[in-house]
Amino acid sequence: MVRDIGPLVDSDWEHGSRRTSDVLIDILDYSGLPPTHFVPITRFSINREPYTAELGPEGPRDVLLVHHSQVGQMDETRASSSARPCHQQRLDFAPVIREGHWDHNRERFAPLELVQALDDEGLVPSAGRPTHILIEGVPYRAELQETDRGPRVRLYPVGRG
């Protein structure tokens, strides 16, 4: 059973992924849920919504909070009946990316933290089955690509060029 820390956060809590505040880090610490070097990702819920806390490179006060909502996933029938993906229903993965500046004008391989977040959301593409996501509001097509280092997720900005 995943622990729900909803009663410990503010009553006006707004769900979403973001860098964790010092107050929430203290709540995670108090609850025995802070990510550490030994356990870099912890799972819990806030008001019955699933979350993970991921330790950042700067140490114990650098924590990324990732909200794992089912709202952003497209169902198969809608995806197959529409020639154009519905961007409004996709999760925006910008809070997950640790790069300082994301260049939306080129294709690239997805960084590890993004692949992990895609996996958590069930959105990792498979062979011949791309998925569609947002990064800073910009739509991307994610495809699985075989490389000499094994399969990797490649991102293509949609409508850019």
C-alpha cells in the first residue's frame, strides 16, 4: 500500500509535477519518504493521486516531484480515429527534464529521466507504435529506435522544422 501524505500538505494543494519545495521535502522526511542516494525514487500519493519524488544531482534538498495522473494518456480508440493527436490531453514532461535549456528545433534522444517518466506513465513507445507528449507545451512524437547501444527513445518535434 502506498502512503498518502495528503493530510500533511496544504488544503489548497494543486496536483502537478514540479521541483519540490522545502516544506514538502520536510513533509517527506517526516513521513519517512525522502529520496536518498540509496533509494533515489520514492512512491506515495497526495489526496489519492500517485506521485514519485526523485533525488536530483544537487543532493537531498534537490527533489523532483512527479505527478502520475492518468488524465494525460490517450485511449487507443481516440488515437486511431484521429489523424492528428490531441495535444490538450497530453502530459507536459518539462518538469522532469533536468537540462537547463531545451532546444525545440531539433530531434534528439530522450534523456534518462524523461524515459523513466514515460515508463511511469505507460507512455514508452514500442516498435512501430510512437507515443505523443508535450515538453514546455511543444508537441513531440516519441519513437523507439534501435541503436548500437540498444533501443532508445527518439523525440521528434511535431510541426517544427
